[in-house]
Amino acid sequence: METKQKIIDTAIDLFQQDGIKSVTMDEIASHAGVSKRTIYEIFTNKAELLKACMDKITEENLTTLRQIRQNSNCFLETIKKLEEFHIQSLQRFHPDFYLDFQKFFPSLWEHINDRNEKMKMSEILYFLKESIKNGLIRADVHITFVSRVILELFKLAFSIELDEATRIDRKNIYKNLIVNYFRGIATEKGLKELDTAEDQEIKFSNSTYN
């Protein structure tokens, strides 16, 4: 593996586990099997290394989003996979990662966050256009506005505190926020497809536990 890529992969693993602040360049060098001098010959500082890490993660996320769009067989499956992707992409990292990123690298955080939102918006827009073309979503919706709402709902679904007393888990929050929102903009054909997919999901779940 190329030395630069090995350093990036190692840094991503460590940032995932421990956040950013607590991970030192010495630690990254040790885990990557290179000297700290080698790291500084490739990356000027920690911020530059962090940017390289986020560039790789962003490219991987974009590939995943495109695969979801291309490989889903139905309306609800796409929504479900988008839910899972959003949960997994946010939960990959230690909670301190996001706090450290915003506190110690604010300008880079703003740049990366803005780029990621544009990427997700682009994919949501494409999905909406295809759904309208296939008669699943009403043609009268303002897709740019709706795309923004959907993106914000994904973020809200992750940020809401889980209620252990009532056993509301993350997937149920997504279902109540995201799937029900899609029901509001779906055509009759889209609603039927949602109902059919949800019925199949319930039957599969029941057969699994019985």
C-alpha cells in the first residue's frame, strides 16, 4: 500500500475510535509503521491530514449513495437504505470526533460540512426527479425545497435523543420522520408501493421471530 494512503487509513481508524484531539501524530506514525518525519513530509500539519481523511470518506460516501440509487428495487428500499447509510455514516466516529472537529478545525469543518450537504442534496434531488418520472412522487412538489427538508429530517432523526423508557430506537425515529414525510408527497402509486414494501417487511420480521 502506498505510504500516503496507509497514513490516511490509519488516521481514519484512530479518529473513528478516539476522536481527533486525543490522537497524536506520534500515535498515527506508530500505528502506520512510519516515522513522524515521514508524515510531515507528506502532510504539513494535522489539519492537512484531517482534510485528506475527509476527502477519502466523502468519496466513499458518494460511491455508496450512487450504489443505493442504482441498486434499489423499489421506492421504500431506497428510503430505507438512505436511512441506514445516514445512521452508519454518523455513527462510524467517536462522539468526540464531531466536537473536536468543530472546536479545533472550524473552517475545515464548515468546508467539509458544506461539501457533504451539497453532495447529499444532489443525490436526494436525483432520487426525487426519478421518483417523479416514475409516478411515485407528486409532480407539483418543489423538489429543491423538498430535498432540503428531507436532508434536515435525516439530521434531525440522528440528533433526537433516544427514549429508552418508551423504547423508541433510531430506526423508528427515521420511520416516523422520513417515511411518513414521503407518504405526504407520494402519489397513489407511490403509497401503494410503500404499503406493499412495508407489508413485506412486517411479514419477514414476523417469520424471523416466530
